[in-house]
Amino acid sequence: MSLGGEQSLSAMNVNVTIGDKAILRDVSFTVKMGEFVGIIGPNGAGKSTLLRSLRGMGNITAGDIQLFGEPVYTMGDKQLARMVAYMQQEVNVGFGFTALEVVLAGRYPYLKWWQNEQSQDYQIARKYMAFTGVEALAEKSLQQVSGGERQRILLAKVLAQETPFVFLDEPTASLDLVYQEEIFRYCQAMCQEGKTVLIVAHDIKLAAKFCSRLLLLAGGTVIADGNPSKVITAQNLEKAYGLHSTVFINKVTGNLDIHTYEAAGTAAGQQSVHVIGGGGSAGSIIRLFHEKAYSLSGGVFQPGDTDADVAKAFGIQVVMGQPFCVIDELHARQNREKIRAADLTILSNLFYGEQNLDNLDAAFSAKKLIILEDTPIEQRDFTGGKAAKLYQDLIEKQQVTVLTSSQFADKIVAGRL
């Protein structure tokens, strides 16, 4: 479940009840040194309560939490503060404190009650201000800096405690994306140096991109625990958030991505649609139908085609031909079978060559056909006129509707198909 390093933190059958409300129920997991663990889940799932409990703040009603084998609730405040640096969601800093003074406050676990900060403490504070990029703000009041700068100053304060554990409770809330990513990158760098970071995150995709491991909470308990690809699945997102989605690897960014859509079972979702496409002509159509929960199929697509990539991402069954080859008899037959089985067939704004000409001929098998025409067929025909003739015959012999892609999209969005 966890990655590399020495086991350092364990939660065993942890329960937290406030009044008559169960906030956490039977939560168990272990964390090893160097892990970057994202705690995700819907509002009210118990994420912040879990982080506070791991820090020894508030009483658990059952179970046990240990750091390096020692129960958290037997540790004194300064002992805990040397083990865990905790950054809560809302940090109120009195008026007039400079950034340097705020960061120096992170050194309190190492000072006697009568001691002032020593030169070593100033060196440590400035070291972590340099790490988070706020060293130039040392003499500025916290009220004079931007939101992103403020969060980086508070992160430097947490790091100045020089603890093996860093707990962050939604440190990126209300920040612009560039600042959100900065915080996560700092956390990655800390983990590479051996620290263990637990972060409560509201942005699922950001957590999946940067964290080495995710804990998904819902209803006060852990419903999934592991690497992001294991935790972020359509089934888990529906269970935790009630979200209908497709989870896939974005081929542009290389990161895990999520696409949401309406729940199946609507009147639209009971219709079956076959999309004849290829060459990138059908990707947006597939996405629109998928968002409206139609039952979809497609073909004949070519491997490596963006239409094929979109269909694969959304889990749509397609007829996949051979690369750089004329559509063969097997795939032609499979395409026609799917067209005949569909309530509606969409012929996208395809460019035709000898390789894909059979896609146009297959459209004659449709029960109901919509042709998308953004470019005149003569400009899309690279078959010496054969495609243009088939196209005109199709319009004349079939009961078809011809629309531009934008007109068609409007109809889907309005639910008028």
C-alpha cells in the first residue's frame, strides 16, 4: 500500500465522534518515510479531522495513532512539534508581524521559554525562505504580501520546524493554479529529501499529478488507498462523490485526467448512436454524446487517430482498422453491424481516400442518418469523384439530415435530437 522507506506513521482503527455524529470510522493505514500522501474526498468526509487526529489535536474515541511506534497521545506538545509540522487551513497572524518573524515562530519547539532566537535559528529561517522563494520578503508585513506569497511564507514557517513529518490542510485553497502547483512541487522536493508529507487536497487532478499516494475518504472512512491510478477510478469517484466520469491518461500532458458526464438512464441515454469518423473529424462529436450519456459506438477508426484516442479514453466500443490500409471485409462487416444496431448514425465531416471510402458506403445501412457538412464534399474527395457520387446518392436515397457541426452541437446540448 505504501512506498519505500521505514514505516513511520500508523493509524489503527481510528474513530472520532463529536456529539452524536461519527466523523471518522475505523480508519487504518500506515505511511513510510519519503511518501507524499494526498488525502482527498468530498466535503464533510473527515479529511481535516483525520489530519488533526494524526497530529494529536483533539481526542479520538477509539483506535490508536503512532509515530515511530510511540502513541501520539502520550507525547508532550514540544515533542510532537519536533516530529510534526502542521499547517492548518486558516492561519491568523497578528497585524505587523514581518515574514521573517512569522517563519522564526517555527523554531519554538527548540527554544526554552526564556530564550530568544539564536543566530542558528535565523540561518534556518532564511534557508527555508530561500527554498520557498520568499527571502526578499523578509522585512515585509504579512498584510503587505499576495495570497501566494503568504502561503509560501507559512510553508517556510512549517519547514523551519525541521520535522520528519509535514501536515498541510488544504494549503492551496483560493490560490491561482500557478501557486497551487508551486506548493505541490515544494512538497515533492521535501519528500525527495526524506520528509513525509500528508496534504489535504480539494483538487483531485492536482493531487493525482504530484502525490505518490492517495487516501480517498468518504463517509468518514477510507474507501481507497494506493497510487493515484489505483485510487482515481470512475467507480471510486462515483462511490465517493456521486460523480459520473471517465478517467484516462491525457495524451497531451501525460497526466491522469477526468471527464464528467450526465448520469445514464435519461431519455437521451437510452438511444444508441454510431459515429462514422476518422482523421480527427469525430472526437468532439463523441465527447458531446458521451457527456449526454448516449450509448455509443464508432468506426472504422485507424490506430493512432485522435478519434480512436478519444473513444478509448471514454471507453467506447469502436471498430478499429489496420493502420494505413484499405478497410478490409471483416472491419467493413463489423462497422455495418454496429450501424444497423444503432438508433442513429452520424457521418462526420470526413475527408475520403481509397483507404476509408467504405465508411461512406457503410452509411447506407443506417436507420436514421445525420450528415455533418462543414466542408463541401468536392473539397474532401480524394478518390477521383467516387466519394462525391456516393455522397450525393446517399443524400438522395436516404432520409437524411444535413447539418453543420455547430448546428448539430446546439441540438445535442438542447436535447433536440
